[in-house]
Amino acid sequence: MLDVLLVEDDQDLARSLIDNLAREKIICDYASNGLEGAQLIEKNTYNVIILDINMPGMDGLSLCRKIRIKGIDTSVLILTVRGTLEDKLAGFAAGADDYMVKPYEIKELIARLNVLAKRRSGQITQLVNGPLRLDLNNRKGMLYDQEIVLTPTSFTLLETLLRASPHPVSKASLIQSLWGDDIPNSNKLRVHIHKLRKILNTGNASSLLKTSPGYGFYIENHT
């Protein structure tokens, strides 16, 4: 069963869509504008977010950019009457994962929702966990609003752990992320984990990086 958020100012269209989704056992929360949508996204977790573009208060593109800046990697589908190539490019540039133009076929929309729900978005610009922020575009890290110095390997290691957080990542998966098929000696990963622990050893942040005995490592979730 999917949990979806619909952000759409046309209440008649929204009501019809919510009814159609309910027949497919898709649970749908509803917001009539971008500001309401932003509040629901802050409080709840969804499989997919459906956004109209033209809305009062905060338009769909602004809301999409806002959640990507916050590091929210829920898949976003833009559903709008604006169907030019420029409109579609603007949607993807704002962080959308898919784009459909009204009027639409409900069967196609449901098929796209099911596909999007199976993956996390690759459109986020940063990863955030409590005091720790990773800027993916500029490849910089911040801890308690202070920049931390990360080598390319440390950055990739931290990014891999943050994307999986709070779930542990196996040693084999970390080695694959860092070095691909060029498998190093068994101590190399341990050395980089040790270095990353030292980098994060500021205040309470030392508790962020945890060991999963006999398996791998993980970043504990901090809100």
C-alpha cells in the first residue's frame, strides 16, 4: 500500500484523483497549496509526492526546490497543465523525478506512482542528519554549522552512510562504493572509518557513526 501526498489547488480535480487512488488502495493526503504541502511533508513520510505547479502561496516548483534543499529524497511527480519542453525542463531542474501533463490517463498515473515509490529520488542537493549536513553539489560537509574537511574518499564514505541512514551498510558495500572492483587490503576501509570518526568527533557528534558488529557501519539518525 502506497502513501501519497497530493498538492493541488483544484479541489474538484483533487477529489476525483483521491477517489481513483483509493480504489487502487493508495492512501492520499491532500494539501490545497504549497505552504500546506510543506507542512505535511515536514510531519509525515510519503512514498511519492504529486505536485501541481500553479498554486497560491507557494508554487509547485518552489516547493520541490525547498524539499530537495532540505535533503528530502521522496520521489516527486509534477502533474500540471503546463506541457511545453521549457516547463518540463524547469520541473526537472527544480528536483522532480517525473512529469505528467493534464489531462492524463489514471492508469498511466498509477503505473508511474508504483514505479516512483520503489526508489528514492536522486535529485536532492544535500543530505541532513541532525547537526551534520552534506552539500552534494559542492561536495562540502558542515557539522554544527562549521565546515569539516573531507577528502574525496571521506566524502564518498559519508555520503554512502548518510543515504542509507539509519540502516547499516555492509563492509562489502562500502568497499564497492569507494573502490569499485579494485578491492584494497582489509585494513584500508578500517583506516578511513577511523579518520571519519575523528572528523565527526566534535561535541555530541562522536555518537553519529556506529558499528554494526560483524556487518558494517551506520550513521545513527539524529533529528
